[in-house]
Amino acid sequence: MKKLVTYLSTLVLTSFITMDALAQINTITGLVVNHINNESLSAVSVTVKGSEAGTFTDDRGNFKISVNQKLPVTLIISSVGFALQEIEVANAAQTVTVNLEPTNSLGQEVVVSASRVPQKILESPVSIERLSAANIRNAPAANFYDVISTLKGVDVTTSSLTFKTPTTRGFGGSGNTRFNQLVDGMDNQAPGLNFSVGAIIGLNELDVDNIELLPGASSALYGSGGMNGTLLMTSKNPFKYQGLSFTVKEGIMHTDGSERSPSPYHNWALRWGVKVSDKFAFKITTELIQAKDWIGTDYRDYDRSNGKLKAGTRATDPNYDGVNVFGDETTADIRQVLNGVAGQAPFLAPFISTLTRQPINVSRTGYTEQQIIDPNTVNFKLGASFHYKITPGTEAILAAYWGTGNTIYTGASRYSIKDFKMGQYKLELNNKNWMVRAYTTQENAGESYNLAATTQNFNETWKPSGGSTGWYAQYGQAFLAAKLGGATDVDAHTAARATADVGRPVVGTPEFNDIYNRVRKIPVPKGGALLDRTNLYAAEGSYDLSSVTKSVADIVVGGNYKRYVLNSQGTLFADTAGTIGINEMGAFIQASRAITNSVKITASARYDKNQNFKGRFTPRITAVFKVAENSNIRLSYQTAYRFPSTQMQWINLDLVSYKLIGGNEAFRNIYHFDTNPAYDRDSLKAGKTVLQNFTTLKPEAISSFEAGYKSLIMDSKLLLDIYGYYGQYTNFLARKVVVQSRTGSPVSPADADTGQIYSVPVNSTSKVKTYGFGIGLDYKLSRNYSVSVNAASDNLTDVPTNFIASFNSPKYKVNATFANSGFGKNNRVGFAVAYRWQDAFYFQGDLANGNLPAVQTVDAQVSYKLPKTKSIIKLGANNLLNQYYYNAVGNSRIGGLYYLSFGYNVY
């Protein structure tokens, strides 16, 4: 018995030892370098063939991977721009050194936005553009957001230094609700102010993994708003990108002193990514930008009665209304003052009657944008994310992006976005087959204010317009006195203004600052402040069923929910009685199948519902035909829609000279349109009374056909991409100017100028058409030289008369870039020169309309690499030739920005 126990004990012990040996974990370490220059390569994928085990090289090119199986094993090493390698490892004690061979990666980049599943960009079923971190690093741009403007078919509206709005296929403006911007899957649009803030909060350059641009209709996959395109910005995962990186950019602006004295530009950014273990990693990012902003210096005279620019200056036009002059929006006919004098002094009546045969409209004296706006632009971003791998294939992410700062925005007026704050916070679960995400956007307008409303109310605070001793009474009496003295009209107006403006506060004085700072903090319409605190709550998910359905088709399903909570305390929305909630929800399904080795069909459909509108169904079908190796023809029929934005539904903004209102049916009662009708203003000016029927707003929709060809030719050195599209809008959404009698009596042509004016959203009853094309050439030359050229055209036709479509896209635009990513000793020197030209066009906006001249700019940079620290020194310039330009009436004029930067651990 004793021997039996001994034998059994020995057997059990031997079994445990054997099991332990079998379960022993082998840890393999290695280094991955570039075969050409022996530089270490970071963020390279290292996986074990036949298992889920995988890792990435760190910022020094090192990797460590644990394998729970017997050696030998095969490692798969891959990275974009390098040939894939497989290496067998038989001895874990020996460090593995991998030399990757650079390859031509044109057309081989993997994208996900076109179909929500990974695929090569060359095989995408629709037009798509992509920017990698390397593209951004080598671009001649002070800010990564500027690189987007070099992509084919992109228009960028620049309101100021840090406020830039990209779009595709038309409708450029400072806020574009037809174009989606997503940062790590979160809608980057401020839910109340309705402009995307990708350049203000969100990612900094060091944390951008890639940017994908999907031009054209994309609602079938991304929901409301994807009428003209979707921009997806993806950050770097700390499991893949590790280490401390920072950039310091110091520059100079306003070098010619035309707007202000030369001033410095500061841009500091930092990213710290740490892989704590195989299960946990985190990152922290931050960026600070500080500069004296560009300003609007368009002092052309503007006629608000017809929405057009006109000839004249303050010296020649008593009713002068400068585009970038504020306070002069207040206007009145001084005949009432003169007729009052005639009543009190009958002996002057005959003379006064000769002056009052025509309206004598006079505007208050305004202040220029340069005089009243704080030019100090500050933008501070802070971000963090925590990543935990629940299983090797499932990752949990808790992330936050927060930003604050000052900038300038162009909407119905120019706005000083002061102490603006916005945060986005999300919890996400990611698996290769499914994704679940919940996030919230918290918006705070801070001390933002409307320049026109503030300055108009400033004038009223200093000296009221009305009354027997008011500004207009003093003006009218002085004008009459000058005319009685024999003065010409021009001289009489000059003398009258000088009299009425006696004691007018001088910019910069304590009196001016005290009144102005007090008025800008009072909510509109009595002051200029916007008190918007609107929030968004969202959840979405998707599931790739392909592993189950692959015998039939690759199928992906998904859905989302959004809730907007409007909260402006009556300063932006009609929410004086409390917050306004808006709910949206939707779901989609997509199926794709390779019919043959040369043909792949993808079909998708989406249904969405907004509580204030009927549901929308948006189908899409695409086909890719492989006509030769690396050559594909793509055809697509896409539909898209947008529910009217939060502002189009509920805005109630009093701009003193007119009111910007929404299309919700509640406004019919708020402004008594049922008992005191409104009429089309342009028709009224022409002597016709065309009643404006306030029908219920409908979602806007577009049906678009597109054909494209993408091919990699000339020994895979030249990538050719061509597309053409045609679309048709139904229930096209635009704005229209209407007028209502102030007295309630029947409207007359005189009310076109004296009545209550509104800008209202309306649907077109006719079809509006759009069409265009694009062509791009990317050529990889020898010795790391490259040339890229692209051109595009976008057009809109059949817009109804009196509709303000705000298409705002030049008919033609061209980009060209010549660059080298590395030459000289050890390929340490690089450079890039980018040229952009766009055609002249007519701009329509809520602030002003007018012709814009053609624009051409040159950006350039030269860089030098320091391999030991993976650092780069860069000398660059945006708008190298300092040719001031603007791309919207009333926007800032953009001059040259010259900078020197040092980036540590950035490649």
C-alpha cells in the first residue's frame, strides 16, 4: 500500500510538471527596422500565425510577444508602405531582428468608411480619399486640418485662424449641416451652434492615425447630414502607438503690417501613450495654440434691402452698411424728423418738402471689426483615453476630448466665440465583428457674442436712436440746418453725422470698454450674448454577420439613437419656457457579395425617424468591376437625406435689423402668421404681394448616380482616379426672406423696407440638380520624389427664384503638390510644395452676398530628420507669398504664416 501511494504521488507530480511544461509561455522579443536606412520602425504589427496573439512595435521599434504554444512559431510582420514578412522563430532566447523592405503603397491603404468594413482604397465601391499620419507629417501645413484642403474636390471656408469648415460637392460655409464630421465615431458638430469644431476640440496632429473622406451622399451608412460627404478622423491607439511625442511650432503672422503689427504664432502639442500590459494601455494628449487672429477687413457697402453689395463709402452714402463694420445695421428714414420740424415751423415747410420727396435713409455710425474684436486667439485641447482588452479580440475604450478657446465665426453676423467650451465623452466596446458606442457632447458657448447686435445695442446705450433728443433727432436737425446754409447733400450729411456723434466713445477708452463689455454680456436682443448650453446624447452599434452569412453574402447591421437637448435660455432658440428635446433614431443593413472574381455588388438600406418629421428610407447600391489587375470601375446609386437641423427647426435669433427663425409650426403662433401674413420680400419690392405659405418642413433628400475609375499603372507608380456624378434634390432646404406688416394692416410695397423682416427655412417644390467631376493623379518617382495633381468641379442648377441656396463652391478648383520624403545623406532632408487655385464665384450667406475673386496660394516646407531621437526640424509657410485672400463675404482675410517647428519622436 505504501509503495502504491508512492507510485501514485510520483505519477501526479510528473503529470503536473508535464502540464506546466506544456503550458509554459514563451516570450519573443525583437526589433523591426527599415532595410534601406536601418531606422527603427514603430507601430508595426507583429502577430503569431494561426493564433490571436499580436502586438505592435513601440516608439523605438522594439516588440515583445508572448506565445502560449510550443516553438517554433511563425511571426507575421506588416506595416503600410512595407512588404509583409513571415519569420520562423525557434529560440525564444534569441532576439529577432526584422528588416522590412519599403514598397509602393499607392492604392493599397485600407479604408473602412466606404462600406464600414476594411478594404483596400483601390477596391472601394465609391469615391474616397485618405490621409495617413505620414501624409500629415510631410505636408506643408501648420495645422493638420489644413491638409484636408489639398484633397480632391474639397472646399474649405476659413472664418479665422482656427475656424475652418471643409465640405465636398458644394454648400461651403462656416457651418455646413450637409456634411458630417466624426472624431473616433463621435459627431463633432456643436449640437446647438450647428458648426463642426474639429479644428477647435478633438485631435491634435500627434494623435491623428488617419483621416478618411467620403465625398457625396453617405446617409445610408452614417445617417442624417451625410448629403455631401462624411469626414472620419481616427486617433492613435496606445496599444499600437506608444511613447512620448511633442511638437513645438513658433511662427510669425501679419508680416506686412497691413492689419496689425507682426505678431508671434505659438503651437505646442504633446502626446503620451503607454502600454502598461498586454491588457491595459492609455494615452494623454494636449495642444495649445495662441496667436493674433486674422480679421475681416471688407468695408464694401452692403444693401440689406436686396442682399447685395453696392458702391459707396461712409463719406458718400449716409446709409452706409459696411460688411465688416458693426453698429451701422441700425437705419431710419430721417424724413419723420424733418416733417416734425415742418410742423413746428410752418415757414420751413415748403423748403423741407423739396428734401422729403424720396426716402432719406441714414444708418448709425459703426465700428470696424478691427476696433471691437479681441484678436487674441487661444485654443487649448485636452484628451485622454483608457483601453482595456477584455479578451484578445475585444477592447473597451473610455475616452474624453475637451477644448476651450477664442475664435471668430461667420454666420448671420460675425461672432466672437469667446471662452467657448465643448467636451465629448464616450464608452466603447470594439470587437472585430461588432461595436457598441455611447457618447455625449456637452456644449457651452461661454461669453460668445454677436458683433452686430452688441455694437447696435452699444450705440443705443450710449445715445438712443429715437426720441426728441435722440441720435436721429440730432442728425435730422443738423442736416436741415446745413441744407438751409446752402450745403450740398454730401456735406450736409457729413456735418449732421459729426453733430450726432459728438461724445461718441473712442475705442480703447475706459468709457468705451465699460459700455461694450457690459452690453456684450447681456443676452440678445438687448445685448449680444449667446447663452447656448445645448447637449447631445448618442448611442450606436453595429454587427458584422459575415462569419455566419458568408455563404450567402457578407452582411453588416447597425443602429443608432440621438437626443438633442436645446438650451439657450431664449438667446438662440425659442426655448424661453425651458429646454427643447429632439429625438432621432435609425437602423441600417448592408449586404455585399462577389458575383464573380471580377464583380462585387454591395447593397445597403437605412431607415431613420426624427420625432418632428416622417421617417426616411435611404437605399444605396454599388458595384465594382475589376477590368484588369489593380484597375477597377465603380458604379453607384446613392440616396441621402437630412432632417432640418436644430437651428432650422427652432432658431429664434433677433438680429435687430431682421429675425432668423426656424420652421417649426410653433412659429406660426409665436409671430401670428395666421392673422398677420408674411409675404415674399423680393416680390413685394417689385410691387407684387406673394403670400408666403408656411407649410410643414420636410427632410431634404438627394438621389445621386456616380461612376468612377481607379487604376494603378506604370509599374504601380501612378495612381489614377476619375469620377463623375449627377444628383437630384427633392424638398431642397434653403432660406427665404419674408416681410410682415408691423401694424397688422394689409402689407404694401413700402413694408419691404419698413416692415418686420424674417429669414425663414423653406422646402423647394421643384427638383434642384447637382453635377460634377473630379480627377486625381498621384505619381511616385524614384528617390522618394512624388507628384500629385487633382482637379474638380461642382455645380448646382434649377434653384427656385428668391431661394438663398448658399451653394458656395467655385466651378473649378485645382491642387498640385511636389514633394520628397527623404534625400541627401541617409535621406534626412525632405520638402513639399503645394499649390491651390480656385475659380471666382458668387457667394451667398446670411451675413452678406457678393462676388469672390479667384484664389491661389502656395504652401511649402523643408525638413531635416534626426534619426537617433526620431525627431524632425521643419521650416514652413502657409500662404508663402502672403497674398491675402478670403473665401466668404465678411470672412477674415488670410495672410502668410511662417513657422519653425521641432517634433520629438514623431516618426
